[in-house]
Amino acid sequence: MNDKLSAELYERAKKHLPGGVNSPVRSFRSVGCTPRFIAKAKGDRITDVDGNEMIDYVCSWGPGILGSADIRVLEAVKTACDDGLTYGAPTKREIEMAELLAELVPSIEISRLVSSGTEAVMSAIRVARGYTKRDKIIKFQGCYHGHSDGLLVKAGSAALTTSVLDSAGVPADYSKHTLVADYNNEESVEKLFKEYAGEIAAVIVEPVAANMGVVLPKDGFLQFLRDITTKNGALLIFDEVITGFRLALGGAQEYFGITPDMTTLGKIIGGGMPVGAYGGREDIMRCVSPDGPVYQAGTLSGNPIATAAGLATLNILKEDRDIYKRLEKKTEVLDEAIKSASGGRVHTNRVGSLMSVFFTKEAVTNFESATSSDTEEYAKYFKYLLERDIYVAPSQFEAMFVSNAHSDEDLNKTCDVIKSYFG
């Protein structure tokens, strides 16, 4: 695979961007090769500046559930652009988005649009503290909730592969209010509620952890979180930036039948444009300014282009509800190919159209078992696939995403390459 232009651009980028990138995992540092600079994408294919066309299983880290450059979404965006890119004032589409979220997501009665998942989570935590008048929150080791100060404690995503588990620049006096439990470990949560009785504002969790690789909740774990937060007067926040509209039309909370107090969203609700949202019960969300004392604002919140793309995407998903069955079948094809070819040398976790291949023989159920994976072997696997035009996450600890655009032909090609890797 020719990467001459990508290599040249990378050297140029490193002169003015930290690590040559604007998000750490894009640097390909954990897999030891040159990042591909992308020129365009269409359907299930992504093409770099050297003209290499690859089957894309990154899907912009989740938003591309329909595939790239879906004509229906593009037309909505182009039409919106003709009317202007931003106003800093209310628009009708903001109302339509809030109404649609309330219709489709079980926990959301009122929502606020923002510009990223990080901003959504940061704001939801502030609301939870304002509503409960408590300071402490519980998160789970290996779960990533964006890069706001208080949540970069035992985080996942690129923090795992860049050796930044606890980021520099985060004051200890701030992060001390973030308590860390073990994902899928009820006892660790109970212990914190006992030790900090009456002090915990909220528990925030990825209902399916997808930033230490895909790790599913064990049976009863999410219901346990629902029960213990209710019992202790704390809020339950589902971070559905990844799982929202990917596992089901109503996200993981519909998929598992658990209703949190608050939900954070991103990725798919922007249809490929920068967007985020947080929402929940009306009594909680009425705490947000200007209705209440919890302040949050954003110049580009509810951006008319982002809402146009998001509404087009969500309405396509709403009208074609069988898409989730198709996505699951496509992902199952890949899962079965890996399992049959690897001979037990790897462990796969899959739910809906999310999947991870862990280079470990043990079942992956939490942070500790996820990090037992052989990252050097994953790097070899990544390079082998990339050289054969298969583009997967350049990190052991990121998810593999499947889109509605993935054709049977490309799925079969991917399976053949995977089988040849494992011999």
C-alpha cells in the first residue's frame, strides 16, 4: 500500500499540531505506523490522499451508521447551507430535534443541544450536582466520557493507548470528587455508596462500555445501578454518545429495558456533523438556565447545519426500523469469521453493530480483562488488514463499527482477509 503523500502530510502536520493530529488515536502511534490522511468517503469505503480505497469499519468512530455521504443526508445539509451556516439564534430545527429525541429515547423529556459528546457529559454532570446539591460522582474504570477535567480519571479510549490514564493538568482538588468503581462489579459500587453516604450526585456509565473495547454489561448490572441510585437519591446517567441510536432506535436503554434519569448523546444525532445533547426528566432539566440556576451556554449549540444532518439521519432510522436487524446480521458475519479462523486465540465481544477483537484468550468483562490483551499482536493484525485495504480502529481498545452501507461483497472480502491472517 502506497502511503507517500500521507507520510509527507504527517511530517508537515507534526510541525504545528501535537503529534500531528487533532485527536490522539488518529496518530496510529499505538500500532506503530503512519496515519492515513483521508481525502473522501462514500458508502462503506474510505479513500486516502494516496488513492488507497479501503473498507471502513471506523465509520468516523460511530456516526456513520448509514455509511458515508448518504445522499439523503447530503441533500439536507446542502439545502440548509443555502440559508446560512450559523445564526446564534433559535431555529425551528432545534425544536424538531428536541421533539424527536423525546419521542424516541425513553429517558428524555427535555433536552439541550451542545456541540460535542464531551460537552454533553460535562453539562449533564453539572446538572446532576445542581439538582441533588451533592458533589461526588461515580464512574467506572475504563469508561470514557470525554475529556473534561473531572472525568479523565481511569478513562478509556485513546487514554489507554497513549499511556495517559490520569491526565496531567487536572487539579487533584477537582478530581477528588470523582469516585471510580469497577465495571460489572456491584460490590465496588455498593462500597462507594456506603463510604460516601449522602454525598453522591450521580453514577455515570456507558451502558455498553465501548472505550476499552466493547464490553457488555453482565446480566442485572444495569438494573442494579438503577436500583442503587434510586435508593440513595442519586441520579443514573447513561452515556449513550456511542450506543445512542446504534443498538436500537431508543439506544441501549431501549435495548436493555432500563430507564436512566439522564442521557447524553452525540455522534449519530449529528449525522456526521459536530453535535451533542443531554436530557432527562423534566424536573431535572428545568434546573438548566434560563429556567434554573445551572448555567450552560454555547455559541454553536443547535447549529442549523448539524441539526439538518441529524434530523435527516434520525428520520431515516425511524422510518427503516429493520436496519438494526440488518446491522446485527452483518456484524455477526464478521464475528463468526473471526471466531472460526482464530481457533480460540482471540476473544470477541459483540452487541448490535458494535464489536471488538481482543487479543486475549480470556473473556473480557471489565477493564482488567480488557487490558490483558496483547497490543503488539493487535498492531500486527491492524497492519495486515490495512495493507489489504481493510480500515479498522488503530487501537486495541476502540470499537469496530458496521454500517448499513457495508455490502455482502465487502463483508466477505473482509472475512477472507481475516481468515488469511489467522492462517
